Amino acid sequence: MTKNDRLLILILLLIGFIPWLVSSQDQTEGVAYITLQGKLYRRLELNSSPQPTDIVIRTPRGENTLRLENGAISVVDSDCPDHICQKTPAAKNPGDVIACVPHELLIEIR
């Protein structure tokens, strides 16, 4: 292996790390989009509050209590019959979803 081969390998490795460096520096906080009956109800910055914050959502179909804490959002109380939304882990990463089907509530992290 010649000196030029080593230089070429080093350059290719550095080029391969550029996207990782750019994406790690350009991270924005997650945003929770809360949708009720297919319409945007509220948009929340996940790290906007240093203290745990509870949000109560009341609809004709029922009531859900959401908790915004440590950069994540979760359903801590619901009066739906199955409570699947309460059993779903807290959402904090883009692509995470929490759904309460009986109340037509959807929480998406983007």
C-alpha cells in the first residue's frame, strides 16, 4: 500500500463522517403534534418546560391527561375503556406515536 493509497482512504473516511457531523450539530428539539378527530389541536415543543407540565384534553368522547416531562410526552390518565394510550411508553423521538382510538386522539413526534 502506497502513501497515496493511505491518503485516499483517509479522505474517503473523512467524507463518510461529514453527514454524521452535520446532523449531530443541527439537531432541533422534538415537537409533539396533538391531533383530535383528524384536526391539529396543539403543537408542543418537548423541551419547552423545565418542570413537568400536565395538559388536560376534554372532548365529548372523553378526557385525557398528558404529561410533558424530560423532553417526552405521555398519557398519564384517560377515561377510555382499554387504557392502551396510558400503557404506551412516553414519546420523545421523531416517529413515536401515542394513540387513544376511543377519543380520536393522536400524538406524533416530528
